[in-house]
Amino acid sequence: MAQREELAGYLWISPWLLGFVIWTLGPMLASLVLSFADYAIIAPPEFLGLTNYRKILTDDPAFWDALRVTLTYALFSVPAGRFVDRVGPRAPPQRSVPAPDPLQPRPDPPQ
């Protein structure tokens, strides 16, 4: 019985697992592999090792600017936004209006 339940569990999560592998894990692994290569779409990838990373860290000034902007945003803007969300003004609570019950007769309109 436990084996059947285990199989049923795997069958229930299989759509999620399939989607995760196809849409998340697969592209992440492909990006990782291709980051170590010189890749033009019309030619097969040529393995370069760490050359791409060495080039980014030493020859590309835009990388350091992008890293600075990203870290500034992550370290200051995100916490500031969360703080303002916590202590900022709140919207007044909305009065809920019950939905009409379709099984109840409607009152006659005034004449």
C-alpha cells in the first residue's frame, strides 16, 4: 500500500517536476554551460573555460557599474521600500457588501 501511495504522489507532482525541469532547471544549466563557451547561434559552441569570466572582471567597465547599481538597489532601495510599507499610512478598511443570493427572490422595486 505504501508503494502505491508513493507512486500516486510522484504522479501528482510529475506535471510540476516536468515544468520545473523544462522551464527552469534546463535553461539554467544551459546558461551555465554556455557561459564557458564562445557561442554564435549559427556555429557550434567553442569551449573557452574561464576566459569569459576573466574578460568580464578585467576588461569590461560596464560590469562593475552594473554590479554597483544592483548592490545599491538590493541593499538600500528594497529595505527602504519595506520600511515605508510597514510604517507608512494605511488605506481605510473597505466595508464589504454581501453579494446578492441568487436563490432569494428579489424585492419588488418601489412604485
